[in-house]
Amino acid sequence: MRIKVYNTLTKRLEDFEPFEGNFVKMYVCGPTVQDVAHLGHARTYIAFDAIIRFLEYRGYRVFYVRNITDVGHIREESGRDRILEGADREKLEPMELVDKYMLMFFEDMDALKLRRPNIQPRATMHILDMIEVIKSLIEKGYAYEVNGNVYFDVSKFPDYGKLSGIKYEELIKHRIEPDPRKRNPADFALWKKAEKGYLLKWPSIWGEGFPGWHIECSVMSMKYLGPQIDIHGGGQELILPHHENEIAQSEAHTGKKPFVKYWLHTGYLTIAGEKMSKSLGNFVTIRETLKKYDADTIRFFVLSSHYRSNIDYNEETMRRAADAIDRIKSTLRDLYYEKEDARLGDDETVSKVCAEMRRRFIEAMEMDFNTPEALSVIHELTRKANAYLSSKAVTKTGIDTYYNTILELCNSVGLLQNFKPNIEMDNFMVSGILRILLNLREELRKRGIYDLSDRIREDLKEIGMFIEDTKEGQRIRLKK
């Protein structure tokens, strides 16, 4: 079965066929680094991390680019650059603010155990590239300059709206910018004139200014991935106008279509049904969440919903995710420790069961990366592994097969990376529990409650631990 992906551009499932065989060129829109990253960012980047890992699991080589926006992202409400707003808020120089939150973002992504992109370009390091592309768009008749501002002429690109489905009449209402000198209200900025005293500005043939947000991603993706890429990802809120504008300016510049073969968009992370965002003040940071839950729990929570679906954050769903991860880890630990006493020999039945579970897992993931269905297969596999251990007719090979298959499938979507049973910690826990039991038994004997103290002794004997009561106290002898 071929991998099928839902393409936002065509609004249908399509067979996944990269431009260059098994080499996948992938670009995901990165953050505007004006503040600490929240769980909504994690939702998108975890989803794409799982997609990348599964593609690599299936034999593809993924070259992954995710940008850093550090200029040009203008807030519609205020008309100000978000970086400058953040710098004013924290009384920092703009690039000081950028460095602070860019490094924090990288730390958050590492803490979530996400695969690092091959390249993480910053917009401010590609201003000259952007100027060259804008000059090309003017020369080809797709853009025009007005008093130091350069706009893309939407009327010159007939395919505009093919990603979002927006009509020209709606577009005029959707985007009204204050400059009355634009040829029509739908045109969007490629380069903005910087007024006197503006901190983020660069020289150009149109005067001092700064790039528009949309041209940044087009230029950075084309520079590192070429004029046509396989996958472009981001949150669904970027479909219009950001991704729509990327298509227009990129295809107008190169003359090649499609600029992107498959557009993939994630759903919203919500709180009480409302989209999580800084502007609404209803956000939870990644760092806050990691203080309560580990990276596997957060990843499991995100993957428990399909990447295109909205997912609601609340403590109950997080607890369920934590419990699910604990059950998988517990099964793996049980398999690990039971192997020592298991008999030698092959187990063809287990091999067939695991092969079927792997087939079903892959089938789920190949149908537009259906992680909820894939996770349900992992749950079923762990239940079968536990039933196998309970049967007592276990072999070392059978245990190995279950153990390796569970880890293989988990790892293919980024769960339980580098998992190993913590023998030292487990021994510490066991010795602590034993100490508590022995102290309790000693207290029971002092109070003359011999039936319970004897019951503890007999139960411990069943697992190979013999307790002798001597004048010096309890003496422990282990069965060899």
C-alpha cells in the first residue's frame, strides 16, 4: 500500500510520490520568536515530527527546513512588527529579544525530543535574497512599487485562491490595508518602507525598509529546497493569507507549478473549545507543561488526535495520556525482567501476531498518518504481550519479539526514544518497598499480630525470599 496524504490544495487524498524518488523535501513554517513557545506550537511541530519519523521508518530520506521569523510579521490589530512589540514589552533590543526566545524555542523542541531540522534559517539573514526575488517579480510584471513599498499584484496571478478557495470578491473584504495607493485592496506587501527611526530596516533600491512576512518563507524554502518542494506544512490558520501568498509569489517568480506538491495543515489546539493563542491569553507554555508531564506524555496527547483535527487540552486528557504511556512502559519492563527466567526456543505464533500488528500499524499510518488508529494498535499489542506473559508458556524469543516490536512501532512516531528499563531505579524502588514491608512485619510482631506478619513472610517465600527471625532481628536469605 502506498502512503496517502490529504492535500489541502486539492481537498482530497492522494498517493504520496515525491519529486525525486524516495527523497522528500519538506518545509514547515517556524515560529515568530517574540515570546515563549506555547503548547499550540508543540501541537504542530510534534505532528510533523511524527510524520517525518514515519516517512524515514518507511525508507524515505527527509530533508527538513523550518524557519525562524525575526522580522516582518506585522500584527493586524496594531500594524506593528511583533518583534518590536516584544522588544518594547521587555525593554530589550529587537535582536536581543530574538536571540532570547529563539534559543528558548530550540531548548523546548529538544526537551520535547523532536528531530532537529536540517536547516533552521532566520529571515534577517536572507534579506538580500528577498530583495532579488522581489526585483524579479517587478521585472516580470507581478509586482509594483509605490513610494518605497512594493506590492504583489494579485490580479496578475489568475490561480490566486486555489489553496484556500477564497474568491476575489471575498478577498477584497478580507484584506484591507491602509495604503490607498495600492492598485487594488487585495494586493499584499512584498517590501515595506521604514519610517525614520524604525529599528528593523535594510537598504534597498526602493529605499530603507523591511520584507513582508510572506516573501520570507518563499525565499527561504526555495533557497534550500529548490523551486518545487514535496511537503509544506503549518497550522491551518496559515492557509490564508500566508500560504496562499507563498504560492502566488513563488510560482510567479520561478514559472514552475506546483510550488508545493502536498500541502499539509494541522488543526488547532484548543482550551475549552477556544483556540490557544497569546493574543487571547489562554495559552499554556511548553515549559509549564513539561514541569507536570514528560515529553512522551505530551507527544501521546498530541498524537491521540489526527493531525488535521482540533484537539482540546485539559488535565483529564493529559492524565489519560500519562496513564497510557505508563502502561506501555510497564509492559516493556515486565517483558525485560521475565526474559531471564524464560525457556529457550522459537515462538512462531508470537512472530505472526507481531507481524500482523506491525502491518495494521503501518496501514493506519499510511492512510494520511492516522496516529489515533496507530496508537490503538500499539495498545492492542501491549495487551497481547501481557496475556502472553500471563500464560507462563513464554520463550526468550517470544519475549524479544514482543519487546522489539512494541519499541519499533513507538519509535517510528517518536515515542519512547532510547527507552531502557532503569535497572538501578527499579532496584532502588524494590529495595525501598522491601524495607517498608520488613519494618511493617517487625511492628506487627511487636504488637502480637502474628497472623499478618506470618502472611507477609509466606508471601515473600513464594517469590524466593526467605525470612528468618533471630535474636538480632530479621535475616533475609534469597533462593538461588
